[in-house]
Amino acid sequence: MLKNYFKVAFRYLWQTKISALIHIGGLAVAMAAAVLILLWSQNELRFDNFYPDADRIYLRTDYDTIKAAYPFSGKSQYPAFKAIQENVPEIEQMAMAGHSLGRKILEINGRQFKEPNALIVGKDWVDMFDYKVHQGSLDYFFNHPRSVILTRSKSAQYFGDLPPLQQTLYIDSIPYSIAAIIEDIPANSSFQQDVLVSNSIYKETKEGIENTASWGMYTQLLFLKLHRGASLEEAEQKIAEIIAGNRPPWMADSPRRTKLVALKDLHFETGLLDQIIPHGNTLNLWVFSILAVLLLAVGSVNFVNLAIARIGIRLREIGIRKIVGASKNQLFAQVMVETFLSVIMATGITLLLAFLILPEFNQFTERNLILNLMDQQIILLILGVVALVLILTGLYPALVLTTLKPIGLLKNQVLNGISRQGFRKALVTGQLVFTIVMLIGIVTIHYQFTFIQRQTDTYQKNQVFKLDVPLPFGFDWNDKEVKNSYKSRVSSIKTRLLANSAIQSVSQVNGTSILDDNRKHPVSISWSGYPDPQEPVDAVMIWADEDYDELANLALASGRWFNDENEADSYNFIINETAVKTFGLQEPVVGTSFSTMSFQTGSEQKGSIIGVVKDYHHKSLHEKIDPIVFSLDLLGAANYLVKVKAGNSTQALEHAKAVWNEFTPEQPFDYSFLDEEFDRLYKDDRKALTLSLVFGGLSILLSSLGLLGMISVSIQQRTKEIGIRKVMGANVTGIMALLSRDLIKLILISFAIASPIAWYGMNRWLENFAYRINMNWWIFAGAAVITVLITVLTVSSQTLRATLKNPVESLRTE
């Protein structure tokens, strides 16, 4: 019997291969998207769970007890490791890692570069975090100070097909041997560093030795594993006392306090500052997972609607089966077998699509996800998707067909009964609601992103690049002769850069970026004629030269910019409009005198306000503009902003590289354009835009298939009616309008349901921006128009074919 079910099912699918291809293909696309999203969601939820005793491992962090809104630091002092290990009995094991090679230069076969993705570790780290060795020996790493560990991918990048254990890696001209090659880091690990360098590297320089002995330098990630049953609160309290008791005098009154954050919570801990740990977002996790389920539901609805649409060509077959004795169970089994075959075929296409799309998906999500069909978790995920789809797609058509009356089946009257059921219309309405919500989301996100770009277009992002010239090795600010030599050097670099006609202007500034400078500091300024401040004001301090305003396109609301020939300007300030409000200054602001402690010299500084800059977005539009205080740079900042004349980028970069090599030959040339910084700053927003386009496109495709199924059923039900109307003189346009009327009603109902949902959801998303667009009426109207156009285009082919059909054929009784 089962063999016969499959034979009939194969025969039926072959007879309707075009229709089968449409509904199986649509289902496969929805399943592929769902599998990839759920694979990503599963990876996010399982972050760091695979480490041994992960539930007992914690990261020591600091939080600010005064300003709880501030993010907290995940760094610790190097000496804290030994002090905590000796004085906190609740701790079973500890591990520590430095998270950057800083200014160190790596060299392989004469090629110099920097490696940002590295950890500086010792035996304790490798013991705690369970690395899988592919080649070499971890013992060699433990026992040989000048050695490194590489992942397989990094080894292939560095050495290609050469035997890695026989190669040498130079760090600041010091040779390091390759101790071991480890397997690539799992995608759900918080430690995605491909290079592990022995912590003996700290002993190679005077600076490294001093930093590892200082209780004032926060440079290390410090993890600890508690004994089973040990009190987290007691361990936290003891560690806090150790840290507080060893602070240098200048940090004695620091509001920083110890907080232990569980390893398993790190991935979704968004408050950590300056962290190398990849952070997840619980909201994104929920949204994407729900969208995956909705896509599956929409794909399944299409399958159901198309299955019902094809009932008309099987009426007599089912009727004869019932008359000759087929039971409801047998008919149910037949339909479920056909559905099962379709789902299995869709699953095969799903896996093929998933494997093909996975590399691009990994690049998009910045993860290294692997669709391993031998992994039990992956198998369960895929089986779960298949089971859910089988239930959603098989039960309703099977139940419909098994409850039909044999006489009605033989007289082609069954579809009138089906039409009275509103279930299919409800399903299509749900699809349209999903589509309209996605369309409104696409337009809103695109509109907001366009708004962001307009706010930063004045910077001419594709014509300005940044150079960060590092301090010379062994630089000592306390040596006056060295400092004067340095100032002369950085001034010469600016002069040499300007010597090329391809470069329009150059500015020296200590800021991290025009687009992303959020270095707020507590600032205490006493203003002449105003009460002394009760507490410091958090402001961004920017030390710039006389050319910064022109290069950054700053607009002055009043006053003037710095003049380097005016000696008094070395002590004056320029502030932005937000600073005027924050400091409570009254007009005229220009000319207001002040006194404060100079951040540059450490001595008292007296001066006056010489200008007020109009507010500009110095950081992400997600955040409000901060008070900004500009000061004329006295120390000679080595951060250069270079503005290129249009069309001369290549020539300008070649000249900048020549200048770099002239003054900093020991360092590889490193630069970044502002548009690259813009892309990094709004990376998550770009992802939201991309995802909305993908989901929107899929929802449109799947909804179109659903509408196709519904109009097919409608036409089958009304074949004779169409024939009679044509005989009575109805034209093609009138009949098309008649057939489309119900769909237009569904669109209006869907729009009424979708609009408040989309309005609420997108307003919640826009709340993430301090500066945002408004949800205008045309966004909703545009989504409605697009939906109507999609509907018309989808149903036009089916309705045209029905209306152009010979009415004699429509009225013939078979």
C-alpha cells in the first residue's frame, strides 16, 4: 500500500511539474532563509557554552559607581593576577590575556604588517580555554618564551603551503618560532583571535616591563573560575578590596568597582567598553528568529493555497476512490505522502541553497558558521524545520480532501463548499500583512539611512583620509629635547604632505575621528561672572590646529577659529552650541573668560572663548551631540586628516606613502578614508537595511505565490459564471475587475491591520537614534500602492487567461 502511495504521488507530481516546481521552489526559498537564520540564532544562544565549566568562569570588570549610565571596562591590571590568586580562596583557576600587540610590527619573508587579531597569553590561558591542536605542541609554547600559536586559517594566510612549524615570524625584528597550529576558533566563541603570542613579549621592552608592574595600567582580560559552591559575592568583595588597596595615589578616589560577569553572559553584555569580545543583541535575536518562523509560515501558506488550487483537477480521481471504497485514512495518507515528497524535495533544494549562500551569509553576519550535516544540533534543527513545515503544509489539504462528498466530487461542485471557508482568505490576509509591514520597514530604514548620510555629507567622506603616525619607539615626554624634536618632526610631516598638488589641505588633530569621537571627560571650568561649577561637566576635548575647521567643514555660529600666529590663542577655547547650553553661558558667549586645569600641560590655564561652532554630528546619530571644547594643539598631534582634490586619490596616497616612509620607515603605511569609518560606524544599520530588503523581497515573492493560488481557486470556482457573463456581453476589463475585487478587499483589510503594527515596530526601531526621521503618511501610502501593483501583476495572467477563454468551453458540462 505504501509503495502505491509513493507511485501515485510521483506520478501526480510529474503530471503537474510546473505547478509543483513553483510551490516546492517557493517553500525551499522560505526554508533556506529560515535554516540560515535559525543556524545563526542557535550559534548566538550557544556562545561559550562549550568551554569546560563555562558556568563557573567569570570576567573581572569595573563599573562606575557614580555614573551608572557609563559603560564599564573589562580590563584589569597585570599585577592583579598574582595578588588575586594568592588571596581569594574561592578561585580554582585563573587566566589572563593582553588583547593587542599595539604598535608592534610583524614580518614574514620580508613582508611587514600589523596583526590586530591577537592575544598575548601564558599557560594559564591555554589551559582554561581548551584549544584543539592540529600540529605541533602546546608544551613547546609553554616552555619556549619566543613562540606563537596560530589557527589553521591564519597559518595558511601567513605561510600558504609551506610547513608552518618550520617557519619564523618576526615581531619588532625579534624571531618567534611557531609552536603549534590549532583548529580554527568555533564560531560561537568570544575569543576569535587567530594568533596567540607568548606573554614573554612584555619582557622585550622597557615599556612592557613597566606596564606589567603598574597597578594603574588596565591592559589585561582577567578570567577566573570559582570552586563549585563558592560564593560569587564573597569572591567579588575580596577582589574589589585587593584592587582598591593597590591603586596608585592618583586613583585613590576612583569610583570604579569590581564586577564579575559570567562567561556565558558575555556575548549579550553590551555595557563593556573597549572590548574585543563580539557582542550579540537579544532584540536582534528575537526579531530574526520570529522572522524565520514567519517566513516558514508564509511559505507553508503558499503551499496550502496552491494545493487547494489544484484540487479541481483531481476531483473525479478522489470521488472514484471514495466510491470504490477508499477510506478517509487512506485518502489522508495519500495526501500526506504527496506532501511529504514535496517537502523532502524542498528540503534538498533548501540544503543546496543554504550551502551556496552560507559564505555570503557568514560575511554578512561576521561569523564562521558551518552547516555540518554530521552535527547532531544541525540535524535536529533541520529535522525540526522539516517537521514544522510538514505539519503546516499537509494537514489542512488532507483534511479538506478527506471530508468531501463523493457525489459532489463527481459533479465538480466541491469548490463551492470550499469557497465558503474563510480560512484560506485569512491565510492570504496574513501574508499580505507580513508583506506590507516589511515594505514599510524597508522604506523607513532606507529613509533613515539616507537622513544619516545627509547629516555627514559635508565631510566629503570619500575625499578625506586619516593617517595616525605613531610615536617613535622609546619616546619620553619628560625629555624636553625629545619633545621639541618630535614637534618639529610632526610639523615637517604636514609641510611635506602639502607639497603635493593632489592634496588640498591637511590638519593635525588629536581626535579619534571626525565621525566617531565620543571621548567624554569630566571637565571643571570656572567661568568669569558665573558661579563655580558644583561638579565636572562631561565634554569631548579636541586639540586641533588652525586648519581643522576648514577641513572638517565646521560652521561658526559666532566668533572666529584659531590663528596660530596669535600667541594668546594657545590658551583660548572654542566650544559648540551644546557646550554653551550645558555650561549655562549667556550671550555674548564670545569673550567670556575662564580658568581651568590644562589637560595638555597639567597646569592652570586662563583664557577666553573666541568662537562658537554650530553643532555637528561628531559621533553616531544614535547618540546625542556632546559638549565639545576645542583647544589649539600645543604638543603637536600626530593624527593627520588629509583632504584630497577630487579625482586625485591615487596620486595623493602615493605621495602620503612616500612621506610616511620618509619619517616612519619602521612602520607599515596605514590609512583610512572617512567613508570607511562611516561604514564601520553604521555597520549594524546597514545590516538592518540589507535584512529588510532580503526579507521584503522574500515576503513579496511568497505573497505573490499565495495570491496566485487564491486567484486560481477563485477562477476554478467561477468558470461557468465567467462564461455566462461573456455570453451576456461582459468585456475583459469588467471580468478582471470582478475577479480582482475580493483581493482588493483583502489588501485593504491587510493594510488596516499592518499599518499600526508597522508604525509601532518602526517607531521602536527609530528610538535607537537620537536624531531620526518622522513616520510620514507617504511611507504607508507607498507600501499600499506597491502591494496593489504586486497583486495586479500576480493575478493578471490568470484572470486574462480565464476571461479570454472560449465561453462554450466554460459552459460545457462534462
